[in-house]
Amino acid sequence: MNFTMSSFPPVDRPQPVSRRAFLKIGALAGGGLLVSLQLASKLEAATATTPGGPFAPNAFLRLTPDGRLTVLAKHSEMGQGIYTGLATCVAEEMDADWAQVSVEAAPADKAYAHTAFGIQMTGGSTSMWEAYTQMRQAGATARALLVAAAAQRWGIAADGLRTEKGFVLAPDGRRLAYGDLATAAAGLTPPAEVPLKDPSRFTLIGKQGRRVDTAAKVNGTAVFGLDVRLPGMLFAVLVRPPVFGATLRRVDYAAAKSVPGVRQVVATTRGVAIIATTTWAARQGAAALVAEWNEGALATLSSESQREAYVRMLAEPGAVARATGDVASAFAGAATKIEALFDFPYLAHAAMEPLNATARFNADGTLEVWAPTQFQTVDQMAAAQVAGLPPERVTLHTTLLGGGFGRKANPASDFVIEAVEVAKAARAPVQVVWTREDDTRGGYYRPRTLVQAKLGLDAAGRPVSWETHVVNQSIIKGTAFESAMMRNGVDVSQVEGLEEVHYAVPNTRTVWHDAPAGVPVLWWRSVGHSFTAFVKETLIDDAARAAGRDPLDYRIDLLAAHPRYVAILKLLREKSNWGRPPAGRFQGVAIHESFGSIVGEVAEVSVSAGAIRVHKVTAVADCGFAVNPDGVRAQVMSGVIYALSAALYGEITFKDGRPVQSNFHDYPVVRMPEAPVVETHIIDSGASMGGIGEPGTPPFMPALSNAILA
């Protein structure tokens, strides 16, 4: 991805590209609920702080007289560390005392819209670069007002004062705590412009390692979606169709209603809801429900028949995503021809916290929803539509997410809509809980994908042609985002990573074949890059071996025009002890750019009696600049483990129209004894800041595959 962003430290607003552009929908911005701040090229003041209340000069922070600084996070925290990242930027510019900083989720409100996309959301590994300058401006504005308040109290010029760890200090040694100045600062007018710190003066940005949410997660006080409890709350489980697209033909409620604790059984747009006093009672009622379904067109779907259909589609014309030169002639004249067919399965998101949402209709005619969501604006509007209310009368509370990986950023708002429908029918607060089986079989998978690839090499072993054909379902076709995300008949999220191959290849062609819809599909951590990186990086390894070259050196030669790539590969060679693994172990390398960042990885693997063991992964990440280096390392590690789970175990298959896998016994994830050592090195290249939540995932699977081949 190419962004028109300045070098660090200030990160200017980027121009949305490819799949990111779909979010640029101003109409989805919703109405103001709690704060009147509007987003523009710079922060503007919110409505005046109530006298005697907390100091809240903008929508992103409040300071109380006891000195506590609360940062309101516009982005969802799902383990990736964004609460810490946002707070770091605010605290840095405020010169706040980190020990006094806490974070809470911002409400769903247009004040917290993504500055590039126009809606409030978390995804695409965009959160840190999107909010970096905005959060710094918020902190700098608060600091300027606190300094002005201290200058007024002392009767001296503000430009002679300095700040440090929550205090304003005068040249003569006097000092005032921020909390003591909060009330006075609240009565001042925020400046139109505020200077930001020079990076040489940073004490937190680029250095901060302590997360703001660790203590609450350790002591159990952190509130995830499943932790929400309200007075008089009921619990519901839905019985959904066994086949996607099936409709309810007949239902007998009697057995379900007879289960102790079951209060109601009601039909919804997505199935039948069993509402009970406990989740267990709701699950027992669901098991007792007698339902018959019209199974529809997908009743005969099997993984085998689908593969056959996809192979046939490869012979049909597709939509050209990118073409340079004359691929056919170059391949025909190539000295060496490499051809491959890749089959990537459906993958579930498998977050540790299954889907859930809680809804309550209030006596004043308003609606409140508590949800572990990545898609605040979309979910708020969907909830309002189901409730028959204007969006400004719907309050959406974002809880912590026990993982998301894209599943909780659903344009269909499925799990939120269910909660609103059921609460409306129950006339009581209701938490709708998805069981693990519901979640695994509930659809919205990474699409099943076939990729046919042809790579031609000249006599010297250098690529002269590269052609790929991708067959899969579109994620966004048929959604409200289709007009923005389809380009020349191509769902760009399904060819990203292959549209532009950075290796020096003069003739390229990428074609997308739109497979029939049916099985619900959605973005999965790193989206198209999760399989395009595998195609690209295993083919390059094949080419290196065909050319008789070392795979890492071969990459460096072909990427000579891209110095960031070369720097990563050279550091990777050094840090991984490339070419000299311990006895019985073998190495594989891969490098890939996604979401504005480049990550290279070397996997160190052994294979014994067919069992694969990954001992160590050495990674080098260039995301431009790391606000929280420990957070970057944690996310690369997370991406590696997530990819390892998919590589070893991940597969959703279909038989008689039904997903076969259901829970962790047949859709396993990597456990601690299987996890490798992950050593991550960060290059602060000064390039435009990229994301890091997803870029660690794509290079691992090809690095693993290349190590196994070695």
C-alpha cells in the first residue's frame, strides 16, 4: 500500500486506497451522542466543560482534580494494544504522569470517526497511524491550557513555564499539579494551533513498554462482552439454520419451553431464540427445540464438489486486476517454467471470546447495546434500524474484545442485530451468547480460494513472466461497500499482494474469478494477503532453487529497487543465523508488505516422523516508526502464532451443505507447548507509519512451507 503520509513524527492523513476506500462513507458517520466535537484538519474544542467537573478540552481526554487522566479510545481494544498506543500519544504531549493514566472506550459518535474513512471502526491495521497526530494534538491542547492556567495563577508569562510528569513548573521552582489546575483550565479557550514535540524530546513515544490494560486483565476486573451484567438481564441462544440460506419450515416450541429456566421462545430473522434466566438453560432449550428447515441450494455443497467447480472456473474468463507487458509471449519463451495450483480452505476466525452482544430498551425510549465490536458506526446504525429509532437514540458501548480478527467488523452486524431483536421481543435486557459451535459453524469465514500460478525464468534464472489466477467468493459484493471496493469488476481485497509484485518481473498478469456466493465470507486477519503472500513467496523459493541460488540472496537481488526490503532481508540474514541452523533443523524465509508495513520472517523447523515442529521464528518488521516497540513485538508474535494455527490445523470443510468442524477438538489452535520462540527486530526506517496488527501473519506460512521444503 502506498500512503501520502509524511515521515515520522507527524503522520498526515493518508489517501485511502484499495480495500480501505470502502470505509470512506460520510453518510455512516451517525449523529452526535455525547460530545459536540467535529473532526476536521485539526482538533476543535468540544463544548465547554461543566464548572466544577472534569477538565475535558476535547473528545479524547478528561482530567479530574485528583490528577487522574482518562483517555477515551476511539478504537477497539482486542489484545493488539491500541489503548496503550493512543494513551501514549496523549500522555507524551501532555507530559502526563503515566501512573495516573487510564483508558476507557469512547462511545459510538461521529467525534470518533476514522479520519480517513469517515466512520468509527477498527480494522485494516490502521488504528495507530490514523490516530497518531490526532491524539498528540489532543494532548498538546490540554497541556497548553494547563500551562495557561498556571501562568494566570502565578501572574507570569506562559512561555517561561515547563511541564513534567503531571506538573507545571515555574523558573523559580514553584510547581502546580495538573489536577490542581483542572478547574481553572476548563474555563479557558483552547488555542487554534498547538506545537507538537520534537521527537528528540520524546519520553514515552518509541519507548513505552507498560500497557494500561494489563492489571485489569490479570485481576479479572476487565469487562469483555461476555462479562456484561445488567439488572433483570436474561440470556439467549439462537438455533440457526444448519445450512446457509435455509429457511424455517416448521417449529415446535413445546419441548424447548418446558426446560426449567426458559422464559420465551421466539422466531427471529436469523433463527429461533431461546430466552432464559441462564445461558445453560438457554442452551438446554436450544437442544430441545424441534425445528425443520427448507435447506435450499447449498444443501448439496461439499468441499470436493466445490473444488471441482473452482477448477472449471480457472478455464473461464476472469476480471483482470493488473497486467504489465506480454505475459503469454514471455512465458512461452522462458528457459524454465514453474506452474502451481494452490488450494486454500475456508478458515474460521476462532477468537477466544465467541460472539455476543447485550441490548436493553430503556423507559425513555432509547436503546443501549453492549458489544465487543470493531464496527461502531455500522453496528449503531443497524441497531437503530432494527429498533425503529434514529441513531442518536442508540448508545453503543464498546467492551473489550477477546479477539476479533475481522469477524467483529461485519457489514451485516449480525450478532448486534440479533441482540436487539431478542431484547425487543423479550421486553427485557438480553445477552445473546454464541456457543463455540455456533461461532465455528456460523459462517463469515476467510473465503475458500484456488490460485493457479505460472512463473517463467530466463536462462540466468531471473523471472521474466508471472501470471496468477485467483478463484474465490467476494467479501464485499452485495454489501453497501461494493461501489467503493470493486475495481473494474475485481474485489481488490482478494488480489492484494499479487496486484503489485515488488520483485523485478517485467511481465505480470493477475486475474480474479468471482465464485458463486453462498457461504458467508469476511475479512480474516490480513485478508487477501493471508494467501497471496503464500503464493508469491513459495514461488520465489521455487525460482531460487531452479536458479541454483540461495533463497535469501535471490530475493535481495530481485528487490534491489526497494531498499526497505533489502534492509530487512540483510538484518534477517544476520539475526536468524541464516544458513547455519542447529543440527536437524531447517530454515525458510519469506518477506511481504501489507497494510503499509513490511515484515520478513525466517522459520526454523524440524520434521520427525511427519510431525512438524517450529522451534524459532526470527522476524524483522518495518512499520515506519514504532510508537510502542513492545506492542509491535507482541503483534508480530501474535501474527505468527495465528498463522501457525492456520497452517497446521485450520480448515473448514463442508459435507451435505454443513460445516464439518465445530469446536477446538476438530478446529484446533496452537497450544503453548507448540509455540515457537519468536524474536522480532524493528527497523525505524522513517517511512510513513504503517499498521502492525496483521502484517506479521502473511509471511509466516510461506516461511514455514519453504523450511519444510528445505
